[in-house]
Amino acid sequence: MAVEDFPQQSRMSQGSYDEDSQLPLQERPAAPTLLVVDDEPAVRRVLTMRLQLAGYRVVCAEDGDEALAVFHREQPDLVVLDVMLPKLDGFAVCRRLRAESCVPIIFLSALDSISERVAGLDLGADDYLPKPFSPKELEARIATILRRVGQGSAASEPREPTTGSGVMRLGDLVVDTNRRQVTRDGQRIALTYTEFSLLELLFREPGRVVPRAEILEQLWGYPPRRAADLRVVDVYVARLRGKLEPDPRNPELILTVRGTGYASQRMGEGSLAAVG
């Protein structure tokens, strides 16, 4: 079957309570919905079982065209997307999704070259996991991303974060940390959740050098095990510069500290002060 969902549970009477949570069932938060896209039935079957046991609602698709249809129908909170798919490959699916949504996307691929990983991240994916992989590692990465962005409809922009310190100014940019929006001259600059989280991390302490390994652990939830892991950070910094810097080749907001990491430029006293 192309689209797989978890088995229907026995219905309980309206107003009944769950013994563990002691909350009425209608008041319990809905489980996050994950869309798993892979053309291998065995992979879909294993991931569906593991992710359901982890507490997620899982829907599946076996090719790129079906992935887009299921996405629009189900509005998932995160997409696990294989790169090599029939009809429409994973990169093309990611490009289509990014044109309309900032839903988190994790790529799965048997292609583990740095160029393939960079290509996927350049399209706006939040993470890239090479095959073969441990389902436990995938579960950890999913949990980290959902914890960072919060649960909500994939079509809603933006999702409300769990914390926020208000509206701040970075040069000619206005950063609303409550709504996770960035504007320049009143025009909104579209950032993914990961890009905005990177912006927050770098400007939390202007001028401080943030090592790439720290960025990886803070935003992706795992330490670097090989050089390709740190390339994730480089790609995202480049994407962020491309959207925020007037001249990305000569950055003024985000500076490279060679051999270490990145630092946000001190914009002058009051540049990070709350607006209004």
C-alpha cells in the first residue's frame, strides 16, 4: 500500500480519561504527524512501526508525486524524505515544498558525498541522514527538530515559538523573535525554522565566537562525528547570509572566524535594542 497510517485504536466514550495523563482525551495534545517518503516498502514499514511506537502519527508515500499529494492532504509537522524517488526525486519535492511551506525536512539518502549533502541543505532541508542509518538516530533528530520549532500546521507561517524576547533591530533588519519573522523596509524575508534559530543563536551574544561544533549540537542535537557533519553548519550560514547580507561575499552581519566558527558583528550600541 502506498500510504500507510497507524491502526485505528478502539474508541473510548466521550469525556473518558486516559489513566496515565489524567486528562480528558479531547484535551490531550494531538500527536505530531510525520510524512515518511521512501520507495522501499521495507523502509516505510520499519520507520512507520518505530515512529508510531515513539508516539507519532505517521503517513507515507512511495514517490515524489504522491508525497506532494499526501503533504497537502495531511499537513504534517515534519517530512522524512528519501532523495532517490520515482516520478519526482526528493530534491524536486523539497524545492516544491519550500516554495510554499517552511515545514522541517530531513533527507535520507544512500548518497553520502559532501556535494549531495550540501545540495540537499542548499534547497532548505533541515538535516541529512545517510543510509544505512539507525532508526534510533532518526528518532533523535526528529525529536530535536520538533522541540526546536514547536508543533503546528505545516501550512501555518510562522509557528509560535515557546519563547521569545520581543522585536529587535539588526542594522536595517527588524527581527521579531516572538513571531520568528525578519523584515527589511517592511518586506518580510522568508527564513526556515533552522535559519531563524541560527540567527537567534549567533546574535544572542553579539561578538562572541560560536564554534561550528556548538552550533551543530545546539540546533541539530548531535556532536560532529566527521567533517561532513560540520558542513551542515557552513551551508546554513551561507544560506542565511544570502538572505540577510547585502553582499554575501563580503558579510557584515555574520563573520567567519577561520578554523573555529562564526561570530555576529557588533552593530553598535543599541543595535540589538528592542524596537518601539
